[in-house]
Amino acid sequence: MFSEEINKYFNATEFREIREDLVLAVSMVNEPKVAIDCGCGAGADIDYLARNGFTVYGFDVEQESVSRCQSRFEGVKNVILSRSSFSTFSYPKASLVVADASLFYCPRSEFKSVWENIYQCLDSNGVFCGSFLGKEDTMAEAGDNPSVFWPEVTSFDEAEVKQLFKNFDLLCFKVHKSTGKTSQGVAHNWHIFQVVAQKSNKSNHSDL
């Protein structure tokens, strides 16, 4: 992603309102409270989780994200930060995995192993809270796409997303579709799947 776009995005989201799906997810988590924030950005979700008693492992592939969060959470002992990608991060055991608007950028070739890592790191009855890019989103369009500032995005249809959660109990599943303009003034069609799900005890592996 271009540095100018990164800064604009982080500036816009650093103190954003916490999403209802994350509030729901937190309410469903059992002890011990350990969370992983995948693609932690400017740290809005980390701040909310840390204030709610979680030990939070936040990672992002962007150095700007890590630098901002290091400054923001300096001296906060229950926040552990690292610069990593989805495929290089070492996933600790966790009761909550948060991946909002970040799995979009996990390459399709790596997604299966990444999803397996996410599934396996979750404790029994652990909770996933995140979003997936729909195929009707402008970002998912092939070719010269002004909405994409990353080498590769991964999109899904509804059946594919639900298949990912065959070994979970769905707590919330929303399909978000809207049309408007991005913060850069570019016309955009949004197609996002928002999911909160709890790992089921019925199976011990994710059959992707």
C-alpha cells in the first residue's frame, strides 16, 4: 500500500467507534482473555481489548502501523506488537481472534494455511470476529483497479464464507452492501461479510 494512503487510512481509523460485532465477540469470550488483532492498523481495537482486560497480540505487515501502536501503547504491558504478515506471524493460543478488513489482503495462495493457523490457535469455545471481502466489492474487480493499493486481494461469495465456519457456531453473520465514495473521493461499491463465530467442540480441525 502507498505510504500516503496508509497514513490517511490510519488517521481516519485511529480513534474510530468500536463496532457492535466486536462488542458482541468480547461478551462471549471466556477466561483467559487473550486476543490476537490481525492487521492491527492504528490500534483502535487493541485499545478497546486492552481496556477490557485482554492480553493483546497485535500484528501488521505495515511498519507505520507497528510504529504508531508502539507509541500509543508504550508502557502497556498487556499489549505485544510485531511486524508480521498473516503467513509469518506465530499465532499464540487465544480466546479471541480479530480480523477486521485485513484478511482481504491475505493472498489466496496462502489463505488456507493462514485460516488453519487461526482455527488451531483458538481455544475451545474461542471466538472469531472479522470480515471478508465479497466478490461484488469494487476492490475485487480485476484489472487496473484504483480502489486497490495492495498487490493481491482475496474475495469470497457467501457460500465460501459460510464453509469456513462449518466447525463454528455463528453468532452474527451480516452482509453489507452499499455504494458511495471512498475518503479519497473514488466511487466504490462495498460488499462485505461480517462474522462473529464461536469455535465448536464438535470437531478438532478446519476442513477448508
